Amino acid sequence: MKVLTASLVIFNPNKTRVLETIESLFQNYLEVRLIIIDNSLQKGNLSELIPIRYKEKITYFWNGKNIGFGAGHNLAVMKLCPPSEYHLFI
């Protein structure tokens, strides 16, 4: 089965929107792995809000600084192991 990886870069996120995005991403028949790059200056409790059923499929990384949208996605792609054939930038 093909694996779809995705990266979600956030900055001071609306937690409801992030959870809605996670739910919509996993509502398909593909094997999905998600990397969340949090560029927020203060660490929130977003990692605690990730639904338990997705915890093994989601990697959360807090930067502690805003490195920007593109740099956040570049960081996510570098952290992919193994890399996938298809990647979605969110």
C-alpha cells in the first residue's frame, strides 16, 4: 500500500481547526503519516489534543520560533523517515 505523508505548519493555531484538519486528512483509505511543525513562540498543549487513534501516525515538533511556512515544511520533509512517494503540504 502506498503511504501518503503530509506536513502541517502552524503558528498560534486555532485548535479546533487543527483537529478538524487532522480528522479530514485521516478520512480516506490511504495509509497517512502526518508531521505537525509548530512555529508558535510558546509551546501549547496541541500534542495532548491529538486523538489517541492517530498518535502513532502523527509526529509533533515544536520549534519555539517562527521559521516561516516554507522553512517549516522543509524541516518536516527532512524529518521523514523513510521518505514517501507522495507528500501533501498543508
